[in-house]
Amino acid sequence: MNPNQADEREVCLVDDDLSVLKSMHYLLASEGLKVRTFNKAEDFLSHASTHHVPVVVTDIWMDQVTGLEVLARLCAISPKTRVIVITAREDLAARATAMAIGPVAFFMKPFNDEKFIAAVRDALGQGRK
Amino acid sequence: MNPASTKEDHQHSEEQLSLLQTISMEVATASDLASALEVVLREVCEKTGWVIGHAWVSNSDATALDLLVGWYCGDSELKPFKAASEASHFKLGVGLPGRVWESKQPAWVEDIVNDPNFPRSAAARSAGLKTGVAIPILSRRKVIAVLEFFMREARSQNEQLVNVIVAVAAQLGLMMERKRAAEQLSDTNEILQSILSNMGDAVIVADKGGHFLVFNPAAERMFGKGAMQMPFAEWSQRYGIYLADKITPFPHDQLPLARSIRGEEVDNVEMFVRHERAPHGLWTEITGRPLRGANGDVLGGVIVCRDITQVKEEEFFRAGQSGVLEMIAADAPLGDVLTSLVLLMEGQAEGLRCSILLLNHDGKHVRHGAAPNLPEAYVKAVNGAPIGPRNGSCGTAMYRRRPVVVTDVMTDPLWADYRELAKICGLRACWSTPILSAQGDVLGSFAMYREENRGPLPDETRLTQIATHIAGIAIERQRQQEILREREARINLAAESADLAFWILYPGQNAAWMSEKGRLIYGFDSELPLTCDLLLSRVHPDERADVKAAYDRACALSGTFESEHRLLLPYGRTRWVIMRGRCLKDEEGNLLETIGVTLDVSAQKQADLQLQHQREEMAHRNRVSLMGEMTASFAHELNQPLTAIANTASAARRFIERGNIDPALLQQLLQDMVADSQRAGEVIRGIRSLVRKETSVHTLLDLNSVITETVRLVSTDVLSRESVVTTELDPQLPQVKATLVQIQQVLLNLIINALDAMEGLPPAERRIIISTRSDKGDVVEVSVRDFGTGLPKDRPDKVFDHFFSTKQKGMGMGLAIVRSIIEAHGGTIVGENAPDRGASMIVRLPAVRGQTQTIAAA
């Protein structure tokens, strides 16, 4: 793929849990959205450094790197990327940090599919169909 | 024969008759053959005109005839012939007597001087003898003597004269035969009389009417008096004859003599005889036989009585000894045994008194044993007296350990302290011998007392030996019994207070014995006969087979067995017992019995169970509280699959709504949802297993895998605390036998404690290192290392105490439970402060040998 011809509508998914990753892929695909999935945060970051990433959906609790670290680095690489955070754990401290970095949405797993899709579309700047 | 006138004949006949009469009378009154012959020779010579008469008899060996008697008609001219005759010994057929000896016929020689067979012819010529005649005296057709007559005239054979002499000879023969028979009879009688008089055995002969014909001196001695005429019925009373009880008069119709007179043969009848000449009595053994006439009729009876008093007394003495030994064997009281022994000894000698003293356990004082015939005052005075070098006969004998013979208590220095007492009691001599045990310890003394001054006779010394021997057995036995009783009492006491049951099984007879306590424990009535099967039936059905197998194994190896099991008693009660037993076999290896004990441990077991229950309860609470510590992990673990399911389901709905779904895709979505549901189920199962109350089930575990899994389980919490857990696992780690949940619990506790300990550190320093190793192969070591605040410096192991906590929210039970779990697995746990900072908790568990697991399998 030509890094300079980045798809404006491509949504990146980052989760170290394969089944969650896969299920979000299905969900967005069912809405006709283009999706790129990453099982490892590092892979995503390297992708983001060479591609335009309009929207990323990421878990903030992952084995190797914490989601917050990913967010911080993404901020540096691609400040315009809109971030949607999903987490499996209620953690006020983490949530506050994440919000400070500036995600557009924050979801607790499991989450409402309609709201999630809406949040993703919002982030893509497409508004409602 | 010459013709003779009638008158002459008549005259001759008269003379012959008168001669025969004279001879008959003379012979009848003659005391012996020689004097009878002398009369005959004289009468014949005087009445019939012969000058010499000789009587020849055979010598002792019957080889020749010797001159027995001669008669000569006064003439000195006849002397040479007498001398020649006395010097002659005629063999058979030689000379005149020899010829008659041979022919057994009279011989008449007219001219002896010229007879060719007359060796004395020279003497006959000088004596002027001419005619000789010789006649045999026959008895039972044997020549017993030859009569010989000579005259000076030559005379031809006179038939009449020969007949007279033949008649005389015949009469002599008869007479001699009679005489010889009488002489023989008289000899036999004398021999018999002599035998009877000198015989040691009593011999009594009586006729049919009970009149004594023979009553020899031995019989007189035995029965105290001689033959007396009296009816049978009075014999027993008059002669003092009794049955073996020494009191009942012998039934007269059963007396051996009476029976033998009735025609019976009597053998070896014993009777007791006592009369004024034998006041102590005597024992006799009698054999009797009937006397029968030629026609077989019973004429009387004869008895022979042998004195068996000595044999009998020896027999009684031996029986007495056996009696005392039997008393000992039957555990009769010692006093009774010793009294019987003393009485037995006293009965063996006249005027003998005996006593037995016992040595106290202190070895210094004596106490009364037995002295039935000593005055009470003496017995009392001696009881409790000390032993020593000058303490009478007994005290000194026990002190010296050897016999002491005092022949005169009035002068002997040993008796200085007891002289007056002895005088009062009439004691003069006292010989005492120590009674020794088999090991040679002094048990007491046996003493003999006499009222005359003398030392012991050999018989009395022998009695002493027997008495001390038997007394030693009795006293030693009693002491052993005392020791046994004491020991038994002590064992019983111990058994009773220890709730111990004693039992013996006799598998051969399917019989069993059990102490009272045992019957109580097993719930058996005290009267119920026990069997091995009955005992086994009390074992709880769940454990019966195992107990039986353990018992059989022990029997086969004749070894010991131990089993802890439950008993199921009537009415459903149960009891926990420990049973220990040992199998005993005889020399041939046959199982004789199994002896053992059963210990009631119900109370202890109950406490153990309660404790275990409490421990499990605490562990459970600990696990529940661990769950609280791990909510992040659980939430994350559970939320992941739930999120996946929700997303996938939602996607599927949307695809369907849009109506353009690829059936293959739909199938894929459904399959993913199933997989995620299962994953969620796994998470819940994992949580439940940690929270569930379950008893220990040991399985073979690979600790590396358990650690990896547990770290994964807690990973979200580790992340949320901004910490890192790293593992350094030994790939050659052996397996351990353990309960999975409990090991997970231990690891979770240690990890969470480590996380807590590092809360105050900067996130970059929050590290936990979990490592495993097995240096020696028989122990598996797990170390959980943190870099936190460390353990209390003064006493690192304080952290394992109950209720010790450095945390505000902690109960302080975590490490206490961890330790109890590890110890229940046969392991240990120690806490150490690391040299730089932080602490290591080191768990060691026994490895299962030969079981190693590579990390690849984890």
C-alpha cells in the first residue's frame, strides 16, 4: 500500500486479545467500514509512523506496553489521529489519564455496539449516514 | 543137701526161728545200721557155729567193698585175718565179698585156703580157717551190703544154714531201707525248719481249719506274737492288721491266708500291721497259695509276708514332696506350702521339729515362714530379728550363706541372745541351712531342732537338702508371681489410662482374647466369646478390606502391622483406632498367634478433623479474599470473551439486516461466538475452583506450568499496579505431588504480597521474579522475589504468624495459611531479606523422584 495514499476511512484496531480484535473487525465490517487490525501495539505504532491513521480503536491494558504509553507515543507520531479507548477494567486513574491525552470516546468492555459504531463514524468525520 | 533127722530138723527150725526173732527185735531197736549189723553178726555166729562174721559195704564212690563191722569168736589166732580183712578193699568180682556183690547170690566155699579167688588165703591158713560163706543184703535189687562168715571145720554147703542167713539178710535189707527213708525224711525237715527260722520273710501255714502249722520267727516278729489258736474272724484284731488307711481292721474274710485256704492264689496284697511291739506300725506285702493234697483237695494255705515299710515310707515321703510341689504349682499361699513342707520333714524322723524363716527384701531382717510345731512365743520372738554373724543358727546361716550346726544352744556363742528363749521352748540343738535361689541369692533358712545335744545324722542332712531345695522353689516362685502381678497391674493401669486395648488372635482356631478395655473400645459384651472374624467385622466396611490385607501381609511375613482405621460399632457409632500387632510363629514357622494393642484415637481424630476443617475454612476465606485482590484480572479475563461475543453477535445482526450475508461468514461468526462463550466458561470455572471448598486431592504437578498459568491469571492486576512479573524456570524441574488449587493459592498470595510490598516504589522498580530450581533433585524450590520493603529485620519468619500484617486492609492470615498448606504438602517455606533490598519467599516441596518435566511441556 502506498503510504501516501492513505485511506481516509480506514479504521485501525489494536488489541492483544485476538478474539476481541476479530469481533471488533466483524462489527465495523458489518457497517461497511474499512478496518486494519493490529495484535501488537508496536506493529500499530510503526504503521502509524508511515501511514495516515484517521481513527484508532485501542485497548489500554495490554501485555507488553500499556495503552497509555501507546497513546502518548501515538500523540507524538500522529497528533491528528482520533483515538477511541476501550478497556476491560474500570480504572478511574487510567481513565483520567486517557482523557487527558484526548481520546474522542471511552468504552468499557463489553460495550454498546450502536454507540461504538456511532463513535467510530464520528471520529471518521462522516457523521451519520 | 544132706538128709537130716526130723528131730534135728525140728531143733534147727526152732533155733532158726528164735534167731530170726532175736535179730528182728535187735534190728528194730538198733539206732543205726552198724550196730544192727553187729548184733546180726554176733547172733548168727553164736547160734550157728561160725567163728568170724564180717559185714562189707560199698565205699562212698561204689568202686569197692570195705569192711564195716566184724565179729570174732575171742580167739587171738584170728587177729591176722581180721587185720588182712580190714586192709582189704574188694572190687566187683574179686574175693568172696566181690563175687557175691557181682552175682547178688550167696556163695559157699568149702576150702578157702585153696580157692583161687580168695586173696586173704595166707591169713586164712594161719588162722586155721576152712569154710566161708557170703550172702548179699539186697534192697530194691541192689546189693547194699555183703555178710561173710568163716569156720575152722571144712563143711559142705548147708542149705538150711544159708537160708537162715538169707532170711536175716532180707530182714536187714528191709530194715535198712526203712532206716534210710526215715533218715532222708528227717534231713528234709531239718533243712526246711532251718530255712523257715532264718528267713527274713514271715511264713505262715495253716490247715483248713485255720490251725497254724507253721509260724516262723519272722512271722512272730512281724505280727508281735506267735501262733495262737483262734477263729479266722479274730486274726485281724489279735495280730493288729489294718487296711492302708491304718485304722480300719483288715476284713477277716479278705485276709490273704483265709483266701489261700479257700483255694485262691493271692499276690502282692499290702496291709498295715500295728501292735505293742511295733507301735509305729509296719507295712507288709503278702503272697498266698493254697496247699493241695495228692488228689487236688485243698488242705490248707501258706502265706509269705515281706516287710515293705521302708519302701512304703520312701514312697510316702516322695508323694509328700510331690504334694508340696503341686501346691507350689497351684499357687497355694506361701505360708501353706512351707507349713506342709515342714510337716512332711518332721514326719520323717522321730522327735524332729523344723522351721522355715524368710529373708526380707531389705536383706537384713527375717520374717516368719513356717514353724507349725514350735512354740508361738519362740516364733514371735524370731519374727523380724536381724541377720548377722552371731544371730542364732538361722540368722547366722543366712548371713554366712552356709549351713550352721549348733549342737548345744546352751553353750554356743551364736545363741547368746536367744538362750533363755531356747531353754523355755526345750530346744537343745539347732541346725540351720540357708535357702538359696537359682541365682544364689539368700531367700531364707531351713532349720531342724532337737531336744538332745547332737549334730545331724546323714538322713537328716539329706532331708535338709530336699527341704531347702523345695522351699527355694516355693519362695522364688512366689517372688516371681509378686513381680508378675506388679508388672501386670502396672501394664493394666497404663493400658486403662492410655485407652489401650490388648488382644491376642489365634487364627488357627479363629479365637481371640481381649482385655476389658478392649471389649469396651470394640463394643463387645464382657461375656461374648470372641473370634477373629468378629473382631474384623467391627472394622468399618470401607476400610475392612485394607485392614484385612495389612493383617494378612503381616501374617505371611510374620512381621508387624499397623493400621489406622474406623470401627463401626452397634447403633452406627464410629470410633477411630490405631491397631498395632505382631505375628508370632513357632519353630516350624506355623503362625501361632498375633498379639497387639488397639489405641482409641477418636478424640484426637475429632480434634484433628476439626483443626483440618478450620484450616480449610481459613484457606477458603483466604482464597475468597484473594479473589477480591484479583478483580481486575478476573474482570479483564471475563470481559474479553464477553466483549468478543457481544461484538460478533452484533456484527452478525447487522450483516443479516443488510441482507447480504455470506452464509460462510455467518457460520464463522457463530463459531467464534461459541469459542468465546467457552472461553468465558473457562474463566468462570477457574474462579470457581479457586473459591470452591474442596478437600485436598494430590496429583502430579509440573510447578513451572502452574506458575505460568497463575502469572497469566493475575496478569491484569500486575499490569494495573504497573508492575512486572518475570519468571526464571528450571527446565529440568521434577514434578511434585500436590493439590493444584492450593499451590495456586500459595503463588497468588506470594505474588499479591509482593505487589503490596512494592506499592510505594516507582513503577519502573516494581519487579517480581519467580524462579524455580532443583539442585539436588529431591527438593523443588520456588522463590518469589520482590524489591519491596522487605521482611521484619528482627524476625523474618514473624510474617508467617497468624494475624501478623503490615497492611491496613490485611487480615494477616495469608502467609500463615500459605505455611500450613506447604507443611501439609511436606514442604517448608522461609522468608529472607535480599542483600540489597526486598525479600524472597522460598518454598521447598519434596520432588517426586524420576519425574522431570521440560519447559516445553508447560
